[in-house]
Amino acid sequence: MKYIEEFRDPKAARGVIDAIAHAADEIGATRDAPVRIMEICGGHTHAIFRYGLDKLVHEGIEFIHGPGCPVCVLPMSRVDECIEIAERPEVIFTTFGDAMRVPGTGKSLLQAKAAGADVRMVYSPLDALELARRNPTRQVVFFGLGFETTTPSTALSIQQADREGLRNFTVFCNHITVPPPIKALLDDPNMVLDGFVGPGHVSMVIGTRPYDFIPQDYGKPIVVAGFEPLDLLQSVLMVLRQIAEGRAEVENQYARVVRKEGNAASLAAVHAVYEPRPSFEWRGLGEIDKSGLRIRDRYAAFDAEVRFGVGYGAGPRKIAEPEGCSCGFVMTGRMKPTGCSMFGSECTPETPLGALMVSSEGACAAYWQYGGRRQAAETELADPR
Amino acid sequence: MCLGIPGQIVEIADAATNIAVADVSGVRRKVNVTCVAGDDVNDLVGCWVLIHVGFAMALIDEDEARKTMETLVSLGEAQEEFDAMLAGDRAVAGIP
């Protein structure tokens, strides 16, 4: 079996794969009528491709790759706003490296940097705080990007800046939250999902209770999973067993890290600093109610939107995707990356057009890195236009 | 970004601001430990933690740390984390 010898415990993996096949047969899942399981987290998407899990499991299991890569769901207008801030002469604009190559309507942050803007890749908002301390005459802006896993880091950094009285540090907050887009997907009349593999590290922060609505209101199972390949296989099996037994519950496969109540210190900091926006735009999914966070008035001095008059709600900024880009269809499970006419031709990791090709957690980049490249080459050979 | 990296807390650098030093695969990094600190932050010395963008977000055991690091290496994410840390150091130092 492809890849399986790379597992730490191939024997255990084989056992779970056999049990998955048994459960899939019991449900009656087939290639033509598969059980569709969405992994929400981009890290899980990456792991599924890296270990070829989609090829290892019963053919009646179909993985749908969810909207859990924060870089991939970032609308182009947000990138444009980053650049608008970054091009101000007094600004040092700091960001995680993942966001550097995301295309805006005109350029990416990397291109803005090449054109002279002071854009710096950092590892942590702590780096941005240190830059603010060392550069008191400059305005240091941190691009606050990511789901609940990274939100505590910017909340705690804002609180630290407040304690120090650092008046040249702001956060451009584009943090988003996981449960609202799941609800939006479940409300979609075209929704075809049978269950979810829930995010591990988001749940480490928020706990498992925020997912209760998934079984209670929609009758779908969700299993919070770790990142090892065996974790993912066991979680798929747990989803299948729930379906086979007619159950729909929130289960926690990653109990060695995730607690039901989450991390109290993280949640307290996030609640103190942030509040939900009425709605927020997601690339490919559109506006979703209460899915993004803004900085509370108490911490307005550290809000880049307030300081620079740029950002969400400052004006009508809805901008279409690049022509021909199908990221939205891929993100909602309605198209495979290889179904997009730009995949592997105009759109590659070196020259990404759509956001899903930018990050290693994006479905298109994962397809390209772990197999799509070969498939694209084969298609080209068969159709040498 | 979402996978983080395991490290072991080796000393407390500044208890007032919850800044500790973690050993991450032999490299010493300052990390914020607010989210894992109990009553006395000094109790964290020797503990293994999962670090996300410079913040310790969960206490883990040594076996979990080892397994997580193996998975990260296999996914190519460990190198990405180290590269990002170096990029951050350069950014702070003003090295282009």
C-alpha cells in the first residue's frame, strides 16, 4: 500500500484502515455514492495529501477540503488594504510569511516590498512588538491573520503594548472564527457533507462545546482530530461509526491536547480585546455573519483600522476573484482543484492566481505538491493545445 | 501556522510579562507562556509545550512532543517554522 510504510506504526494504521473499510461497507458507501467527510483545518488537508490518506482508505470515503486555511480565505480586498497601509512612509508592516505572496488586485505584499514598501516577514507578533520598541519614530503594524489558534497571540500582544504604553504598535485585525463558516456550509442547500473532522489546535483554544450545534441542529457528526496520520484515520473511523450507529455527536480524538472547555487564559484575552463583527467576507464563501473579529473600543489605540482609516467597513470594497478562478467552488467542495482550467497552467505555487495555490495548507497547493503535478502533466500530454 | 512546534521550557526570562525561554530542537527561543502558566510561572521550567507563533498554547508530555516533531519534520513544517523564526530575527534586527 502506498505510503503506509512511512507511518510510525504501520500495523496499527492497517488495522484502522481495515476497520474504516468495514464501517464504510456497513453504511453502504461506494465510489459512486460516497460518504463525504470535510476536514476543516488546512493542516489536516496538508497531512491527508502528504500521507496519501485519501488513497489509502476505502473508495467510498471522499474527503472534502474545507475553508480552514486562513490565507486561502483572505479576500483580495484585504490584501489591497494591507498594501495601502504598508506603502505609507512611516509604516513598518509586519506579517506571517504565508501572506506575502497572496495576490491582491494590483500586487502582493511581496511585490509591494520589492517596490520599496517596508514589509517584513516575522514569526510572531512578539517580533512586531520588539520592532515597535526599537523604532519609536515608525508605526509598526502587525497583520493579525488566522483562526482561533493565533488570535490569542495578537490579543496578548495588544495587552502587552497597552501595559508598556507603546503608541506606535497597531494590529490590522483580520482574525476569523471556525464555527460560523461551518454553519454557513450546513445551511447551503447544495450541501453534501455527511460529517466533519474538526480542527485540533483551534479546538485546543475554544474547546469542543462551540461545535455542539453541528449534531444538535444539523444531525451531523464531528470528531476533533490530531495531526498525525493515525489520528486522522482514527477520526475518520469515529465519524463512520457514528453514521453507522445512527449517532451524531461531538467526539474528541485529540484529548491529549484538547479539553472540552478549551484554554481559559487564551479565551479571556481574546474576549477582552476582540468582539465579533456583524459579518465578514470570506473568499469563495461571501459574507458570513459574526465570522470575523474586530478590536474593541477599549483598545482602539492599537487598531490599525482606526489609526489609518483603512479596512473592513471603511468603504465598499467587494472585488471579484481573478477571471476564471474557481477557488470558491473548490472551497465549498463543489469542484476538485484539478477541475479548474487554471490549475497547473496559469496558476502554480510559483505564480499563484488563486489563494488556494498560495499556502501549503491550501487544497490546490497540496494537490500540486502531492500528485496533481503529475496529473496536470498527463492532461497536458493528452491534450496538447 | 496552525501546527505549531513543540519545545521544552528551560528558564523563565521575565516572570512579570510571562516570557520564558524554550528549547526548540536545540534552538533557544523566547516564548510567551501566559496561556499555560498556573499559579507560579516558575513551575513551568522543564515542561514541554506546544508553541504557536511564539506563544506556548498547551502543555504536552515528552512523548507527544517527540511524535509531534516527527510529524512536523515529515510534513516539511518543522523547517518552515525554523525559517520563519530566522526571518523574524532578521526583521527585528533590520537585516533586509
